[in-house]
Amino acid sequence: MNGLSTHFTTPDLSGIRLHTLSWGETGRPELILLHGGGANAHWWDHIAPLLSDRFHVTALDFRGHGASDFPEEVETGGFDSDLEALVDHLATDSVFLIGHSMGARVALDFASKSEKTRALVLIDLARGGDARQKRRGRLALALRRSYASREEAIERYRFLPAADRVAEPLRDSIARKSIRCEPDGRFSYAFDPRWFGVAASHRPDPGGVECPVLILRGEESRLLTEAGAQELAGELREARLEVVASAGHHVQLDQPDMTSRLINDFLDDVCARESV
């Protein structure tokens, strides 16, 4: 099921237009999905429909990614502003947040500052990982490769860090929705390398998060180590840590069924506790 594609802006965005995909009926509890660096909202296409029977689900393209605007001026903390603008745009009193990698960092920061957050899912938020691995990823994305045809770009599309366990139909589906035609007629990927790894305005404070948190770590992840995940869980007031077997950094792509089950079980528990 394809999500509804829309654009929005708010006064705080200074004219930047952000793109979202949404599933489910408006009026249901709001659940926001936040992608990682170099990715886009379509990385959630296979997960979002499984949550839309009870939530209004919105997947955001951060600025410089997907179908959102690619601003010329790189702004520290810009991704944090994007999430704040989306929550304002949805005009909601409360929200559930799910973020992967960079998106998890943005979600954690928002939850640490806003009482609107009802529950938080952090998928392989980088902590304790190999700094060389991170540098290699940044350098690879900064190359900004382009291709003569759309089909060649789709064929060459790969995840960073590598994710050999992702099923080919899923890789192909994401690739087809991640292509951008450049002014010179060549085809590249729908993100601006200048916006990859842009620093936050400050480091998130896990101690400020008051809602329940689920941490999902890929067992084979080199960006969120076992020690890093345990450390993060210990800094949160209420955290559940789950390690997903046969998964690397891209947990929701390597093991989508297990990821969906763990998220749904966690949200079931949160909602059941709220109703008591």
C-alpha cells in the first residue's frame, strides 16, 4: 500500500518545503517515522502499512533527502527543526516516534525536550561504533555518483553500511523511489551529500526522556555496539533493549518481520498500560 505523498511548510522552516508519506486515517494517534542519513521516507514503505490499522502514520523526508527541498545553506540542527515543524503541522497533542540511525538521534532529542512524546523506538542509534566505519560511509556518500540512465542508477543502488541480508525485491523497491534526475540529465540518488552527517545543535539528553523507550540493535551492527546499547539503555528512565539476530545497522531492512513484531508488541504494551 503506497503512502499519500504531500508537501508542507511552516513559518519556522523559512520557506523550506518538506515531503511526507502518510498511511491510515487521520484522527488516529499520530506515529512518525524518521529515516537515517542518506535515506528517505520510502525506507518505511514495507513497515508503515503494518502500523496504519491503529495509527495515522507519517514518514518524513528530512531536508536534503528524498522529495524535500535541498537548501543551499547547511544549518546545524536543521533536522531537529524539521521534526518540530512536522509535529506542529500535524497539530497533535501527543506523538509516537520511531527513528533509525540519524532519525533515532533526532527522535531522542525531541523526546528529551517534549512531553508530547508517548513512546519512542530507537533503531540502531549509533553509539560506541568504529569511527573508521563512519568515515568510510561519509566518504562514499560524498562522492555523489551519477549514472547515464535511471535503470543503471537503480541497479547500482546499495545501502551504506552494506546490508547483504536485504531481500532483492525490497532493495529494488527502495532504489526505484530514491532516484533523482539532475539538471544535466544524468541520474543520481535523492539526497544531498552536504546534508549527510550534519551536526545537531546539541547532544540529546537521554535522562530527559520520560516516556517508554524500545531500543532495537542489529546483532551484527558495527555502529551500535553491545556496550553502547547497554550504556544508552542505562541512561534512560524506562528502556527495553532487544537485539535482532541476523541483522546489521539497517535492522528494519535486514529483518522487517521481526522488527515489525517487536515494534507492535512494544506499542501494544504502551497503549495497554495507558488504558489502565
